[in-house]
Amino acid sequence: MDDRERLYTATELAAELGVTARALRFYETKGLVAPRRHGNRRIYDYRDHARLRLVLRGKRLGFSLAEIRRYLELYDADPTQARQVEHLGAAVARRIQDLEAQRRVLDETLADLRAIQAQVEAVVRGRPGNGSGAP
């Protein structure tokens, strides 16, 4: 059977993607996937599988669900994917800028903490009775 024809239960798809069935239901309530129903069971197809992989990748890269939803909507609306690619390029550029700004703040914070740590260690080394041989 071709992978495009394969159907998944929530349990199977969750295990394959490394998420919980509850996460799948959450993404369904957010309109990111629309599995078929067979009684009370959700049945996911190739499209759902692909969309969930994109959702999980987007989350791992730090995109919001709203940004991911817009990307998926463009994918559905534009068969040429030109708008999707433009949107993705702009979103990626913004995310890189955000991460670089966070890295600058993180580097500054680490430098401050290292300076404090060095001061603390200097005080501890200078205390009597710490085994340093200081009077």
C-alpha cells in the first residue's frame, strides 16, 4: 500500500510522531487537522500526517500556532505555493531576528551571572577557615 493511502488511528499517529493522542485532539480543536470519523474513532490520512509533521516542526522552530495555521491555509489556497513560500521566507527571517535578539540578551545575562559568580568565589576564597590557608 502506498503511504498516501495509509490511514492511522490516533494512537498510531501519535506514536509515529512522538506526541500524545491528547495533542492530536488539541491540534484538531485548533483547526490544524480534520480527521475523518469512524464512530467515535478518529481516522487520520496522509494529508493529516503531513500537516501534523509541519505543525510539529513549526512548533519546534518556535512558531506560534497562529503562524502555523496561516502557513497551512496558504498551502491549501495556493496550488503554486508561491504565497506560501513568500510567507515562510518572511516568517523565517523574523524568527531568526527574534532568536538573534534573544541570544544577545542571553549572552549579556550569562556575562553578568559569570561576573557575580567570580565575585562570590573570590569572597569565599578570602574567608578564614575555608581550607585556603588564608589567615
